[in-house]
Amino acid sequence: MFYFISGTPRCGKTTLAKMARSHIDGQIIATDGFMKSLQENTEKEWYPNLFYHTQEIIYGNDAIDKKIEGARGRDAVVWKFLKPYLKEAIFTHDDVLIEGTIWPDMLQELDDEYRAVFLVDTDENHFERLMHIRENAEHSNWMNDFPEERMVEFAKFNIARSMEYIRQCDELGFPYYDIADFGIEKAQELAMKELIG
């Protein structure tokens, strides 16, 4: 069985994966780590979309729909390499929990049994939540490098990306949990029940 925890950044995916791992008899894959491994072992000219970074999202002048397209293009390359790995896991009879940014429409390509949940945040106070996370983080993270005005832009992008996840989930019948509706802890609790049963 494959288990997918996906959605937008800073919506609690990693925390949910940690909660779920004691219920999974097998492997856990973080797509961020998978992506970084690919970036370090490929050339930009081979897979240009793979090298679309968070910095380009923050500092780029493209419209939000173009930024979403860039993020989806990067995630599609990761998915292209992840699918054969998942096929191999089926032969070893392992469960696999995948945490990261896999889009609902990508999952339609799977023939094997899976469960998926999506965490998003469309709250108009998303920026304030991101700043709270940044200021209270136990460890340094990529958000520390961005000035406040760029964090405003990232929050707008994250809300727009959440809306695209919601659109796809509604169209394809996937469960999603919006922090704007539930708060992060309740969203994680509901997602956990959906994922594990």
C-alpha cells in the first residue's frame, strides 16, 4: 500500500508523516530529499524544470499562475523518477509513505492501491502564520533568508497553490484539509484518520 501526504509547504505534512510512521510497515520517503538528490546528480540542461527553486518563487516577477506552473513542472520531474521506485517497492511487499508535493492529478497515473490526503492553507492570515513558524522554529530553515516583504509574496503564492490543490481534489475526489477551516492540529488529526483509518 502507498500512503501519500501532500499539499503546500508549512501546512504540517512532515509532522503528519511522523505521526503516521508508526502505522506504516515499510519505508518513508520525503520528496524534498528525493528532489535534492536528483538536483545534485543531474545537469540543469537535462531537466531544467527540476531546478525551479523556492528563491525563484519568492523573487521572480512571474504572475502567480506561472509560478504555480514552475512548481508543478519541478514536482513532475520528481514524480517521473519516483514512480519506478514505487513499482520496485511493490515487489518487496513494503508499504511506502510519501510526504511532499505530489499533485492530485499525478496520482491518477498509479495502478496500485494507495491512500492520499492533502493539507492546504487558504487563510487570509497565512502570512502571519508563516512568520510565526519562522520566528519560533527550533532549527534554521529556508524562510530565515527571506525579508518580510518577500514572505508576503510567498504567502500569496502558497494560498494560490492551495486553491489549485483544492480544485484538483474536488475534481478528482481526493480528501483535503484546509488549515483555514480547521486549524493545523485539527487538520492533521482529520487527515490522520483519513490516511490510516
